[in-house]
Amino acid sequence: MNRVTAARSVLTGSAVSALLVGCSASLDLEKSEPTMSADKVAGLVAQKLASTTGRPEPDISCPKDLVGKVGTTMRCKLTASDGSTLGVTITVTSVDGKRINFGFEADAKASPAR
């Protein structure tokens, strides 16, 4: 997927004051199978968190591609600058053709740095 397509992606959701509040995002996909790459999901979540909190983009990693089926969930990991980690649950909220809309919510408690 090229950067122009990624730039056209629409991020939706309410403003958050902390990482503990859920958000949502969506992206138009160019593939016939409705999936979104793990890197794209992580990037969109990081961008949304940075834009709503006014902080730098956090380091987020997701274990696999997100399948565009309503109700599908995936657990990603946010690693803070101090090394602590926070789980982030991604949930597909709707699929419109090749467009996958998803929400995300961070766990209430972080795991300490190791």
C-alpha cells in the first residue's frame, strides 16, 4: 500500500485524555481479502494515541494481521519509554467492502519494566 492511500485513511474516535480511553480507526484497503497488516494497525493506533494525547507516538507492536470480520479481536503491546508495557485490545467494529473499522482500548494497568 502506498503512502497516499495511507494518508487518505480516516481515523475516528473521541478525544482521549490518557491511554486508558478507547479510540477507533479505519483504513481503506487495496486487497480483495479484508485484512490489515499488523504494522499498519500498530501505526494507526500509535498515530491516534499521539494525536489525542499530544505525546510522541508510542512503540506499539501487533502479533499478526487483523482480519476484517466484525467482532475479531487482537492483542497488541504498547512499550513506554521507561520500558513498561501496556496491552491494547483491537476490535473490528465494522467492515464495508475492503474498509475495516476498528476500535482499541488500552489495559487499565501497565506491566513494570523488566
